[in-house]
Amino acid sequence: METRVIASGNLATPRRTLAGVLGQIYLLDLNEKQAKGLLTGAGLPARSLDEPDFPVSIERELSLYLGLIQHLQGEWSPSTYLFGVAHHMELEHFGVLGTAMRHADNIVEALRLALSYPQLSWGHCRLVVRAARQELAYACTMERPDMPDTSTGAIDLLVEYCTVLEVVSIMQITEATTRGQFQPIRVTLPFSRPEDWHQVASLVPCPVEFDASEACIY
């Protein structure tokens, strides 16, 4: 079957804003004290909690994501948590970018908007949209970050979190921009099936295949 790439780009740009981190703080339901502690612990001013356009480097943003993941440990695995909170993601949570996506002509144009303004997205992956006949495939690949002072295990969790966040975000964006007409056939993830997956398996709208060669939505 012939396939062609209809959109591609890397969302992991060096210049970022706090919009993605603040979106994750919302999903985790951190209280104000916890949220400010996370930000100030990373060397940011407390006022940045109210400034989604506050500029940060990708290195600092990823360190903040590590802090967010620490709030999950002992309670949720990254994959189970993100699929569990997916229904809370609305286009408005993606800020100005989400508003623009809502008015896109189709899902491909919506994703091209994200690729055009990656600094406004939550993304850390290279996104490739492939077409084959009537089927679209959205492949997400995150380059493993170089974080010398961080353990291998922590980076593994970070890559899993960021990759699955990308997958879940695309699924929610696609559902919103197509008004529910898009239904994924299956999702593949290059991670092991988490022990707590049974807690959300019935909520996921399609089969999820673990230990796959890539993270992809079909």
C-alpha cells in the first residue's frame, strides 16, 4: 500500500512558553501552593503561574515535567494517568493555538497550525502524518533528552509521559476539530503495558498495543 507524508515537523523547539506546564498543572489538579513550589523550585518567579506566555527553555520545561511526574509516582503510571485524564482536555486548554485549531478546515490543517507554532504547543515529539488510501496515521517520536544529572529511569518516565501526552492530545484535538467524526482504529506505543492499565482500559476508545515499534494513532 502506497503511503505519503502530508504533514511533518518537530514540536520540540528550544524556545518554549509555560503554557504546556500550566496545562499539566491543571490536569494534575495541583493546588496553588504545590504549583508555585514546582515553579519556584525550578528557578521561576511565583507570578509565572499566571503567565502562560512566560518564556522558558526546553531544558527547564522538561525539568518541570519531571517534577510533575513525581506527583504521579506511587499512584499512576504515565500512560494510565494520561489516558485517564484525556476526557478533560479541551481545545481551550491549548490556549491561543487551541482556539485557532477550532477554526481549522480539517484535522490536517489543525495539526499544521501546531507545527507552525510549536513554541505554543505542549509537544516534545517529531510528528509525521502519513496517508494511505482513506487512512491517516499520526506517528510521534521523541528524541531522548540529554540530562546528565537525571537517572536513566527518570528519563524513561519522561519520554513515556511526553510521548503519550502527544498521542492523547492529538486524539482529543482530532475529536474536537472533527466534531466527533474521527474515531481511531488503534493506537500503538513503544512502552511496556503498565501494571495499572486495567484501571483505564475500558475508557479508551480503541485498542492500545504496547511494546510496538513506534507511537502511532491509526
